[in-house]
Amino acid sequence: MPDEKPKSLMRNLGQFFGHIAHGIKADAAKPPGQPEPRTQEVRRDVEEHEETAPDGRKVIVRRTTIEEIEVEQKPSDAG
């Protein structure tokens, strides 16, 4: 590949800072190459109560409960 055009300084700087940002965002407890678990929302319940405060303002109290299932993926055997 001797005919490839060399990367510009700005391209190299962008890649450098991109790798740093990726390292900062990565989870240090998870080994690299391990797939993320799949998460599926099963049920969402919303309870809402509307009342009037003593000073006449309307007050809405809302409680949202989300139930999720998380399935851990097996690492792919690409050997």
C-alpha cells in the first residue's frame, strides 16, 4: 500500500481524541470485547393523582414503574 495518501494532522488529532473519549466512556469493570446485555421493557405502570394545594395551585403527583428484563449475551466464538 505505498500509494496511500498520508493522514492529515487534523485527522490524526481527531482519531487521537476519539480514542481518549472512547476510553473515558468505557466501563472499566467490563472486559473489552464482551457484548452489552440486551434489555427489554416488559411493563410500564403510571399512577397519577391530581389535587389542589391549599393556596389554590394544581398539584400532580405521578409515579412510573418500569419493569425490564436484561439478558446477558454470550461472547461470540469467532475462532
